[in-house]
Amino acid sequence: MIRKALGICTGAIIIVVAGAACVFAITPQSTNASPLETAASSAKTAVVNRAIDASGVKTAVEDSLMAHAHDISSATGISTTQVQNVIESLDIDDWQAVTLPADAAATTTISGSAAGVPASLTTYSDPNYVTISAYGQNIDLAVPASAQQYLPMLACAVA
């Protein structure tokens, strides 16, 4: 039951962010990037963040999760209020596209699909970052401190 509930949460986040990744084709920065490549990567990241913010995607993800709070509560056995508090603690409005540090060490990759789109979410030993991959594209995200404690729970979403 917990896996199903977390799958709903993870799926909603993956599908929305994967769509943004597909549209804007952000790829990880090379460790040997020239200053020009670094500037281009920073510009792409800034464009993606502006587009994501302007699109209302973050609000859509949070609204979708809140709309399923009762379902998640039923599946997990925790109260709807607690589920809503967790969703708020995810602080989705503050997730930002970033360039993943060259020394980032992947710890867990969760693969699945949402709305028929195969995707994966990778967490790192540094909880400040996650990568979402879909449609052959990757988007690296900075995770706000308030959401980092919930990242290990995503591993439970794997069936």
C-alpha cells in the first residue's frame, strides 16, 4: 500500500518534470566544460527554470498530490492531515533545475512509468540533488532542505 501511494507521488513528479526535460533538452554538464559551455549550460538552466515557473507545472504537481491526499492516506494508514503536511514539506515550488556537480555519486535509481511515460529518478549521496530521466533526456534538480528527508522514501515506490 505504501508503495502504491509513493508511486502516485513519484509518478506525478516524474511525469511533470519529464515533460519539461523533454521540451528543453537539458543534459548534464561535462566535467571538462569550457567557460563557453558552462555559460551555455547556465543559460539553458535559467531558461528551463523560468519556463517551469511560468508554466504552472509546480502548482499542478502539488495540486495533483493534494487531490490524492485521501487516497495516499488510505494506502499508508497515516492521516490525511499528515499526508498534506508531507506534501507541503516537499516544497515543490522551490525545486530548481541545476547543473549536477561533477562529483555527484548516485545512490538509488527508481524506474517506472507515469501516464505511460517510462522514466527514472536518481538520488545521490548528496541529498541536494536528484535527476529525472525520460524521453532520452535528463533534468537535474536541486532539492530544498525541507524535502530532503523524504527522498529515501522514494525507494519504497519501487514495486
